[in-house]
Amino acid sequence: RFEVWQRAVYMIQDFPFTGVGLAAFPRVGDLLYPLFLVSSYEPGIMHAHNLLLQVAVDLGLPGLIAYVGWLLGYGAMTVTLWRQGPGVETRALAVGLGCAMLALQVFGLTDAISLGAKPGLAWWAMAGLLAAALVQHPPPIITESAPGPDT
């Protein structure tokens, strides 16, 4: 994996703003960054085997920043719904969706499901379900008024 990760870092260094494009890792890797320890014809080297590296390779550093921001927003929605959900079912949904995303990110430390892959639909479904639950049960708004200039 270290050689594959090294090639991914080279791709990020050479294409920092645009990335190489979705699902272009094997072709660009074979053309510009051939592997020495692993046969380039070995099946399975279709991605960087690290989710964050793969996002940066596919979309560039701006895409990686957007992805990390999306993860932070997902985490904030999860915590908000868990803390302020109206019932046990809603809180259980928040915990389940949060743990599923956490498991996906831990899995992504040594392997990756690329953003353009078919299982990526599950990510959007989880995020949509979490957002729908949060819209259905919005957190209470603090209505305390700040002291005015007259007080």
C-alpha cells in the first residue's frame, strides 16, 4: 500500500487544483507513475487505497477541503440530532447514521470506495436521511434578547 499511497501523493503534487478526475487513477497511474513493487496489471489497484488521498487525487485539494467540510457538516448534524432529537427513535437514527459514516471513514484509512462508484449512492442516501430527520425535528432556537443600548 505504501507504494500506491506514494503514487497518489505524486498525483496530488502534480495536479493539486484539478485532480486527475473521477476513476482516472489507474490510467494516470500506469502512464505517469508506474508501480515497481506491484505489477501494474494486477487487478485491484483501481484507487489509492486511502479515501482522503483518493478524494484529493480525483478532485484536487479544493475537492478534499470540500469533502472534509461535508464530513464536518454531517458530524454537526449528527450531534445536533442526537442531543436534541425529540424521541428515542430519532436519536437512535442519528447514532446509527453517525456510526455508519464513522465506520466508512475508518475503513477508508486503508481502502477506498471512490466517490464515483455505485456504493457512493449510499453516502448521499445517509446524508439525505439525516438532513430530512433534522428538518423534521429542528433544534430549538434560542430567543433570549441581548440587552439593548437603553439598559
